[in-house]
Amino acid sequence: MTIVRHVIRFVVAAIVLMVVGWLVPGFSVSSFWTALFAAVVIAVIGWAIEAMLGHRLSPYNRGIVGFLVSALVIYLTQFIVSGFRVTVLGALLASLVIGIVDLFIPIKTHMDIRNGDAGNRQET
């Protein structure tokens, strides 16, 4: 995957975070640059969790465990990214909204970094 495609995916993820910040109570992003940095942090934390616990617990997998891990990743991001604030309920709602958006616009950035182009990768 080219660097341009990575940049595009992070920009799309940042835009999704901005929209989620507008829609979800208890979730706020102060600027686009904050959202972009948060998208990178979320991808890195997601990659680290997947590396430690395995692919089945990835924040971007379907299912209740993936949903809860995704909410945890979003919640933890606020401690790393200044200008990114979320409550526990906000993280749960954001995880739900991002999961719904991901059905239509896949944003599997951390998988792209680790495995190449996730769009061409077949799930087992």
C-alpha cells in the first residue's frame, strides 16, 4: 500500500471522528488535527492490542468483544491526545457509530499497516 493511501485512510478516519464528535454526546474533538492525531493513536493502540491478544480481539472485528475493545481504545485515546475528550458512554456510543460507518466505509488502518492492503486481504 502506498503512503498516499495510508494518508487518505487516516484523513477519512479523522473526518469520521469529527462527525462522531458532532453526533455523539460525551465525545468531543477540538480540531481536525486533533482528530487526525487521534486516528493515528487509535490505529496504533488497536494494532498493539491485536498483536498482544490476537486477531479475534481486534477492535475492528465484529461482535461484542470487538465492540467493547473498540470502546476501550477510544476511551484510552483521550489520555494521549490533547483536545480529545470522551466519557465511558460516549466511547460506547462512538464505537457503535464508528462500527456502523465501518460497514459502509472500511477504515481498517492498523490492519493496512501490519498486513498490507486489507481491502485485498481475505478474512478467514
